[in-house]
Amino acid sequence: MLLETDPGFITLGAVVLFGAVGVFACHMSCGAGVLARLPHLRDYDSKRVSSYDTTGGNRDWWDLQPGQERTIADITGPGCIKHIWMTMGGPQGAPDAYPRRLVIKMYWDDCDEPSVECPVGDFFGLGHGVLRDFVSAPLQMSPQDGKGMNAWWAMPFKKRARITVLNECDVPFNVYFYIDYEAYPAAQDDMSYFHVQWRRENPTQGWGDEYGRLAGGPDGNFGPLWFGQGEPRSLNTTAKDNYVILEAEGDGIYCGAHLDIDVFQRQKNDWFGEGDDMIFVDGEPWPPAIHGTGTEDWYNCAFCPTTEYNAPYHGILLYTGTRDWPWKGKQTVYRYYIEDPIRFRRSIRATIEHGHANKLSNDYSSTAYYYLRVPKRGGPALPPVADRLPRPNEPQFEPGTGG
């Protein structure tokens, strides 16, 4: 998992510093994995902020009225949030896509802008305004129907941690939560702060459909769209039109993202998986040192997968294709760089093509997780609710109608 120092902070160094000889001896005898570190008696106090009923009753939730933003945690440091559990319910019924209408924000130390500002559902690992059961290492949605949302990212702070939830639904919501954290006797200097960046491009600006709509069913691959045979746009040597997953400046670590794609219209060969990932570190030119071979390769599957699959660091959370339209509708895929975090010292720009050479016009959104040495705003300001809501589900494709 993520590198931890003695107090549990995320470090920017390449070496995990545990300090005492006794710790070294424990690692020699117990190993260096997460379970092996449990016997180490680190100097911290375990604490929790929760929504429990302080009267001793069973009203264990906080009310959020329409338009209301409430601070659910305000913790004095130094410390590190180790786990967040949350669930929500609307007494008057939940509106469609409510996980996109509720927003979680996080502020660290003296920064007056949120390092995390993200729709609640996307923050916990799944876009499109839906909840469903899944398991990954840092994020989970648990039964029933994904309503038990869990985040295990370490979130260290020196002075203060403040978390708010904003209700942008038109009905009140009940919020239940645990925020489990460690309190430390002293802060660490070699630490970084947790950030999240939510983005959407709806639709991406593709060019492949200039070759005509489908007129009788899915078409095969052909030269101009893939191999530059008379179509120079199919040779992407700049990345300038790639979808941007993360763009940040500073000294930090990129820990991965989930990508939420809605193939809302039938297009020429609309398999989005040929889009390469390209990650530019510290202002490097194209081609970057980290350059992939396709979107399904980025999320570590292969050959046009149509099976939902959850692994600790990669997988497919949502697939809605059909036999006649294999890439129809809403898809969610993820790749978390937990064992192989990506280091940057000045800047990072993590991108991916929307289809080969950006030929497809789809609805792309994403949530990226990263750390910075200094807390700052986590990406662009969140757009209004109307610009966050998912598109309606697509009708079935009928061959011969053009989609």
C-alpha cells in the first residue's frame, strides 16, 4: 500500500523511515507488508468523528437540508485520517443521480480552498451518479446496493482537517458517517497532502464520424481511422486533444483514477479502448516517458473486455454494452497506482485519448487521486449540478436505422 512513516504520514521520499532499531528488528522478523506492520507500537491515539446520537438515542444521522453545507469534521492536528465510511438517505425519496448532487469537500491546515471538491459517489470510486457493490484496495461500495461507501486513502495534516458535505438536491438528506483518524504527538516534515480532482468533458471532440454514420450494423476497423492511410489525424504525436484526467503543479505523487465513459451515440467503430494513456511529468515533451498502448491496457485488462471485474488496483466496475452495441452506454474503469505511484516534482498532466487518436465523441468524466507537498485547490472548481448530472440511458441500437 502507500508508503507510511512512523506516524502514518504519506512521504515524498523513496525510503520508508521507521526510525527506531526496534522497528527495524520487527521488520526483519515480521516482514514489510501492511499486516506485518501491525505489531509495531507506533506513537498515536486512535480517534473517530461520527454522526452518532449524542443523547444516547438512535438518531444516528445528520440532517442536510436542500442547499445546505455542513461541516461534519473539524479536527486539530497533527493527525492522519485513515478511513471514511458514509451512507445517505432521503426521507422524501432520493432524486435521480443523487451521488452526483451531493458534494464532499476537504480542507487541510491553513488552505482556504478545498483540496478535495468532488461529487460524493465519484469520490468513493464510481461515477455516473450510481451506487453499486464493488471492491478495490483504496475504495469500496458495500451492500446493500453500494450504499455503504468506504475510502481508505491516508489523509495526513499538520494543523487542521475540515470536511464538509453539501446537499445540492431539492430534498433533504440524512448523512451517516465515520471518520477514523490517528492523532500524533508531533508532525512530520516529509509529508504530503491528499487531493482529488474531478473533471468532465461532455462531449469529447472527436472526428471519426466525419466518415459517416453506421447504416447497417457495427463496422470493422479500417485504414484511415487507425493507421493514417490518407487521414493524418489518426497519427497523434502531440496529445493536445487528449482527455485530461489530472493537471497539477507542485511536488507530489499521482495515485491513479477512475474513468467514467458514456458512449451515448453509435459512431464509426466506437470501441473507446484504443485510446492511449499519456502522462507528462515535470513539463516533458511528447512522447512522455509514461506512454500506454490503449485504454483497456491502462486499466490492465485486454482485448476489448466485456466482463465486470474488480481487482485491488485495476478493473471494470460498470459495463452496459449489448451484443448489437458492445460499447453502449455507461462504463467505469479504474487504475490505481498503489504499488507504483507516479512521482512528479514540478507538475503532472495525466491524459488519455478518447478513442484512437481522439476520434470519438463521448461523455468522459474522471476522478484522480494525488498528493502534494503543499495543500491547494484540487483542480478546477466543481461545475453546477446540471453540468454534473449523467446523460439519460441510451436506447437500444437497431441495425439499419443509423443508431
